[in-house]
Amino acid sequence: MKKNKNLISALDIGSSKLSCMQTITDNNGITKVLGFSIIATKGIKSGIVTDFNLASECILKAINDCEKQSGEIIKELTVSISSHKCFTKIIRTKVEIKDEKVTENDIQACINKTLEDDYLFDKKVINIFPRDHIIDKADGITNPIDMYGNELEIDFLLTCIGINHYKNYVKSITSCNVDIYRIVFSNFAAGHAVLNEYELDLGSVIVDMGARTTSLGMFSKNSFIFSDVIPFGGNNITEAIARKLSITFEEAEKLKVMQASVLDASQEEEMFLEIPSINFENEKNFIQVTRRNLHDIVKPFYEELLKWIYQTIKSSGNVNLIGKVLVFTGGASQIDGLSILANNMYNYNSRIGTAKNLMFNSHHTLDASHSVTGGLIQNELNI
């Protein structure tokens, strides 16, 4: 194996799967995937390390598998983080402009002062994004560089996590003999992967539905302006199916992926599917399930999720900064009929988003479950 300084390597740590990707961009600006590994996550749940040794073993295997595909050594990684323990905070910071015009030094002074805020003493700032720039009490300034003024204020959106959770997370990765180049909040990464230039500018909502967490993010004027996370994802729905039907988690996952829908299945409700039961002592080891049975289990979960999305958007204070554009991504977003349900309930212009601008085996084949991985790569390309 040889080291190539032009490679971008990314690691997305989800609650159900861990994805490692290496890409390279050619002279024509086309980014191609050289290596891509996917393995089941162990030792990490909802972005929190639950077993350090299992987590490290899992991460190391993903890295090694990716290196074998690409033939390139991974020395550093851009890594995602998503957890219900992550939270956002808006902090406004004011500094005096040193010269008569704003410079990068004034921006950095604002950032440094923000990071010294007492509120953050036991927290780790994952990402910090400017929401608004104010010069001499005039707000709405998108780029203050070279503008005249006496005082500069910036509203920052900070994504944070408890310092000890952060240390455990980082150690589980660096113990695999790799450095962390950057940690990126997964919802921010997903937004850059799936939203187009108009959605990023005019304002839209990205909902990343993972296995154990669902995160909501808002973009407007190409800035990340809001985020929230709940400890609920696709695995919760799979577990409900398994319990209701008395089948294994694996069989429930297959049913959810291949047969479940949030749309009425009146024409097919009498089509019976035979599924192995967990009751092995019963001579009749198979139970009969219809798509209607699945619909009745699955739909209420997605309805509640859409209610949370609606209420979160409404209470965020950003309704006037975004359009009624709702883009779903993540593995659990691939349920049949989700976009139609969102439109029927709240009149959202919605779609399922997949990672753009990445070539995989000469085709755009990365589905919605890999949007965060694609977004980590895209974010590095844009910086």
C-alpha cells in the first residue's frame, strides 16, 4: 500500500452500521470512490460509546476493509457524530473592530471569545457556524469582510456534546492508529450531501433518519441555522414489528425494508406472507402476515415523527427563513410512501435525498443510507 496525500477518507459511525470511504478527485473535478466498507456497529449506540473495546475493534475492521479495497493507507479521517446527547446553542459575541474595516482577525476574535464562554466549560464544541453578522447594530450582513464599522457582533450556532462523551468517542477512533482530521455533525454533513444549491440558499429542512437517532437540520442562505436530535430511529420501528408479530429482529427488518409502507395497501391486504416465528416449539413455525398488518404497525410511528418535525420547525423561530421543502435521508427514510405522507399531513414539498457528486463503480449508486458518508467527503471538497 502507498500513501496518497490527495485522498479524502471519511468515517460515518451510526448505531447500526459503520461506513468508511476513501475518494480521490481527478483533474476533471470528478470525485471517485476508491474504497468503501460497511460493517455492523458494535460498542456504540446513538453516538455514545457503550463498550470501548468493541467500538475500537469495529472501527479498525472498517478501516482495514476500506484500505484493502482502495490499496491506500488511511492516516487521518473526517468523522461524523450524531447523538441525542448532541445539542445546539446560539451565542452572540461582540468585539471591537481593530482597524476601520473588518478583517479575518476580527472574525477569529469573535470565535475565540465565543469558545471562552462559561457555558461551555464542561462541553466540547463539535462545530461552530455563523448565523448572522451585525456591524454597528445593522444585522443581516452575510459577509462583513472589508466593511467599515466600530463593533462586530456574530450570532454563532454551536453543536456541542459533553466533554467526557467526546473523549470516549475520540479515543475509540484514535486507538486504531489514525488521526482525526475533523469531526462533523452528521446532520450538517447529510445536508451538504443531498441538498441542491437552491435548497441550501432559499431555505430547507433535512431530516436524517438513522437506526437509533433522527436529526433535523435547517439550512438558509447556504448556512446551517438550526438542529435538533431525538433518540428514535429505524431500529425502534423494527423492534415494534418484531414484538407485535413475535418474529426475530432480522425477519422484522426484512419485512420493513421489503414490504412495509405508510400508504394504505387495500388492494394487497389479503396477500399473506409467511414469516418464521420465534416460537420454535410450535409445530407451525410460520406466521401469516399481510402488508396491511405491517402498515398498521409502521404508519403511526412515521405520523408521530412527522408531528415532531412539524412542531420542531414551528418552534424553532426560523419559519420565515425556510421554504416548505423537506428532504429525508438515512436508512429509515426509505420506507415506501414517506414523501406522500409528509405532503398529505403538512403540505410539505418533500423527497428522499441521496448523496450527489460521487461516482461509485462509474454510477451514482450510493443510496440514502450513505448520505452522511457522502456528505463528509463533500464537505471536505467544499472547504
